[in-house]
Amino acid sequence: MKLLSFTKYSYEGPSSRYRFYNYVNCFAKENISLHIEPFFSSAYLKKNNIGKKTFYVLTAYLQRMFKLIILLSMPKQYDLVLIEYELFPYFPAVFEKLLHLRGIRYIVDYDDAIFHKYDQHENVVVRWFLKEKIGQIMHDAEAVVVCNPYLEMYAKQYNNDTFRLPTVVLLDKYKTIMDKYKRDDAQVFTIGWIGSKSTSAYVVEILPAMEKFASKHEVQFNLVGFDDSLVNDEMRKRCHINMVPWSEESEVEGILTFDVGIMPLKDDAWARGKCGFKLVQYMSCKKPVIASPVGMNSSLVIDGKNGFLAETVDEWVSAFERVYLDEQLRVKMGDTNFQKVEREFNHQINCKKYVGLIRETVKKSKSSTDYAD
């Protein structure tokens, strides 16, 4: 069986890596070949210069359009197409509709409330022309794959064949690194966060709690992949913040330096569409977690059992202190989290479910084609 996937990013993009590239090998074991065509290239992700980024964006639109024209005009080469979010950002769902009319079946995948980029956009023109775009794409899809109940509820308005698959890690890789890792006994108590520039603003929301806790205790906040322009040197010093560059090679070891992992969020529509993947990463490393009670976080964290939910400054400080003062609790919570990941967020289980969905979709598509003939 041959599949073609149109992802948003190359391998370096976390959403594309975890929800598409990481399935290449396990699909291959099931005799499913997955060919991936990213929209944004590796070069785009590495450039900060606005002029060069604009060039890569224009190139991305032209290259994808060219590939789609070939796909639409040539005899069918793939059994199924997988699409991450949409074929073209900020462009009507024209090519998705053409795939549907051409009889090229596709599954569309979401790990973010991407529809809010359009229906809540500040520009009235974008809202007017694109607010129904994602719903149209979902409607024409053979199936919709989402990662949480919020996205599932939205998708089912347009497509009853909606399936929930969480974003998961390659746990065997985590186990191998954990087995080799040795923590420095002299390391100060560390509260950690891992993310990107786009999610760094959520950490800024809890800086008062971090500052208050750091003023009382010997602690270090490791912020991996954080946008360091959001915090000045004085605030860094007061909060005991250590900025850590992100890399795929050091990602797991970076989390292993944490005593607890945090995932603050602002309670808005966009955040409610998030999949809680940071928490899954921390849990995979046997770490207790502290998170805002928003969206998927509330499903992943059972307050007092495997971590704590915190909303106000005082609640965050209290949660910090509880894990700081009780080492046995940290160990117990970490073990509980790891067991939860093995049971519910296992890549192998996800792969079997995904393969089952793909086979059923292809089978259904062929049956409908045969009937039509």
C-alpha cells in the first residue's frame, strides 16, 4: 500500500515529526509505504531573516502547487493521501476540493485548533473568506484524525468519521536514553519547561509565581527552546532562569535534568485545542508535572496523583513547594506517569490504531469505487 503525505513542515517541525515522520518505520513493517512532501522546508525553519523567509514561503506555495497539479493530472499512484491541517495556509480549500472531485481520498490530521487561525482572525477579510475553510476540508475527507476532545467535538460537526489519536513519543528511544543517563548529585532542584518561541509567552504568564518561589528556595528554572527576548536579564536573575537551547539530540536528556516539568497555558480557544504533548514528554521521562487546567491538560493531570493543576500565582507556588519538599511524592508521581504513558500514550498502540484506520479507509474507498463502476 502506498501513501502520500502533505505535511506542514519538514522533519525539524515538531508537529510533522511526531504525527507523520515517526510513523514511517512502523507503517513500513505493516507493508505501508509513506512518502512525505513537506510544505515548509528545513531551510525555512532555519532562517530568521524576513526577506529570506518570504522567499521560502513563495517557493513553498509554488512547489506544492506543482506537485498537486501532477497528482491531479496523472493516473492514481497512491492508495491514500494524508494531509496535515491543510494544503495551503491562508488559501481557500480549492485543492482539497479538487482531490475530492478527482476521487483521490484523503485523511486530514490536526493537533492544534488551526480553524481558530481563521474564524478568530483579527482581519475581517480573512474571517469572512476562510472561517469555514477547515470545516470544508474535514467534510470532504474520508476521515479526520485529532488529538483531543476539543478538536474532536469540532470535527464531528463536519465528519462523523473522526478518530482520536494522541501525539506520542517513541518510548523505546526514551527508555534507552534514561537507562544511560546519570544525574549529577550536586545539581540544584530544577523545574523545567520545554517548548518553542511560539509557546514561550505562556511561561511569561507565571513569572510572578516563579519569582516568588525562587525568592524562598534554592531552585533553578530550565527553559528549553524559550524565546529569550521575552525575559530581561534582571527577571532572569530574580527567577533563577537558565536558558537552554533546544536540539533533537539533547531533548530527552534535557528533560531528565528536570525534577518536575511544567506546562502553563492561557485559557483561550487556541490553548484548549492543544494536545498536552509537553506533559507526555515529561511523563515519558518519569517526571511529575504541574500544568494549567486548560484543555487536554485537565485530562492528563489528575491533581495530587500524578501532578498538580495550578491556575493562580498562589496555586503555582503551592504546587512548586509540594514537589520540592517531598521527594517520595515526586518519585511516586513519576512512576505513575510513566505507567500512564506505557498504557495510554504508547507509539506502538497508536501505530496499530492508525494502520487499522488506514486499511479500513482504503477498503471502504475501493468498495465505493467498485460500486460506482
